[in-house]
Amino acid sequence: MTTITDKNPNTSHNPVPPNDFEAVQGLLKSESAAVDRLILQRLSSDVALINQLGAYIINSGGKRLRPMIVLLSALATGYQGDKHILLAAIIEFIHTATLLHDDVVDSSDMRRGKATANDIWGNDASVLVGDFLYSRAFEMMVKADNMHIMDILSRTTNNIAEGEVMQLLNVNEPNISEQRYDAVIRAKTAILFEAAARIGSVIADQNDVIEQALARYGQHLGVAFQLVDDLLDYSSSAEALGKNVGDDLAEGKPTLPIIHAMQHATSAECDLLSEAIRSGGLNKINEVIAIIESTGSLAYTSQRASAEAEKAKLALSPLPQSAYKDAMMILADFSVQRVY
């Protein structure tokens, strides 16, 4: 195993302007285009419905943040081959599969400003195409020819499934602790960010110190990203968010803004929040938002997200300076500054 200082051809690149997500996209333009081509190629099936539904969800305007993390972690640790393209596509397939399954479980009808696949083709088709994407991702993993990567990604998909079940057990349950909520988002969301960051260093043949540093980066980034998602559900607009505002409440999901509000609200306000979670729906959404704002719960959630983003950036300390490391720092800032 080499150390990261032995292999770093990236220092000649110009620094990425701070807080410029478009600059990060520009830095990865050729690699991202290669990932997109591979995704479309590997999405192909003899079954027409798989092609239609898969292409719809893959091309529905996502940020491709997780594949970007794979690409950046590989390039920041000196990788010079092409397997990072394959791994980035695998991560996006896994992520897309989880979206298809999530929308069925949550009975969602809008994502990224468009009708969900299950709203168009039905739940059965969405679940089965999600299964196809999972199985295709594992088929592609074999091409990576790396048992450590296979171990990371198989454990990751297992943890995601556990996180989904944990979240299901929390639905319509108002007495959820912050610690229990944290366990859900680390398993359901942050674990895939963590895997994306780790596998980039694995193919670069980096040592365990670097791999674990990138794992911490990915985990903290994933937590920050989910916290902001939960924050935006009560503070954004449907147009900006690309989904219905208050979806979490409508589905009976107690996320951090409501959990914090429950701990700081009056007795009468707690009763209203508890009933809103138990019943689901949006009949009391204005009252719920007012309570969340008055208890400082939006600010608290934002502060926690910012703290996680700072931890993500700190985790990158062992990496040498490069444009790719700068870009990873920018993604941490973007995770908490975004409005969608």
C-alpha cells in the first residue's frame, strides 16, 4: 500500500472558487459525462418498461452528488485509472434504487419537481425496477474486481435497508429521541455518502488512515445533507424543493425539527405536534411550522448541519492540497447552503 504523499499529480490544477458548486461540476465535466454514458449503457434491458422507468428516474434532474464524491475522493488520492467511473455509476444505481423504493413506501407523488415513477407506472413496477437497479449494481461491482469494495458496498446496502426499516418503525410515533433519529439517518442516508468517499481511496490503493478519513468525511457530509433536507421540508417552497413541502409530516415522520420542537414546546403545543405526527396529513401544517419556528428548532437543525459540515471538512486534513480536495470542501459547504 502506498501513502497519499507518494501519488498526487493534482497540485498543478487551479483552485476551485470557494462555495461554487458549478465550478465543482466543471472540474469533473469529463468524468461526469463518462459516468452518465456508462449509466445509460448499463441501464439498458430487453424489457421495455425497465428502460422507460429507469431512464425516467435517472434523468430526472438529480445533483449526482454521490457519484461526484466517488470521483473526487479517487482523484484527490491520486488515482489515475478509470475504475472510478464504474464505481460512481454503481453508487448512482444504488441511490436510484433506494429512491424508487422510498417513494413506494412513502406513497410519494412528486420528486425533483416531477411525478414519481410509482405515480406514473405504479408501485409494482417501481419496486421491481428498483430491484433491477440493485442487482445491476452488484453485477457491475464484479467488474471492479476488488473484494474490499464489494464488502463495503454490500454492507452499505444492508445498512440502508436496516435504516429504512428503522424509519418505518418511527412513523406516527411522536416520542422519538434525537439519538434514535440520528441512528436512522446515519444508516439510511449517511452510509452511502460514506461508502462513496471510501471506495475512491480504495481503488487509489491508499492506506487505512486515508480510507477512514474519507469515511468520516462522507458520513458527516451525509448527515449534514439529511439534516438540511429535513430543515427544508419545513422552510422551503415546493418549487424550490422539487417535492411537496411538509411531506415528512404528511407521512408521519418525526424528523429533527419536530423532535427538537417537542422538547421545547408548551404542553398544548406538544399535544398538537403529537397529534399531527400520529395522524399524518397536513391539516395543521401552518400551526406545526409556527411551533417549529418559535422553539428555535429550524435554527437548531441548521446549527447541527453546519457542525457536521465542519467535521466533514476537518476529516480531509490528511489529504494533500489539490483542486479535488478544494472541491470536496465546497461540497461540504454546499450541503448546508443549498435551498433545494
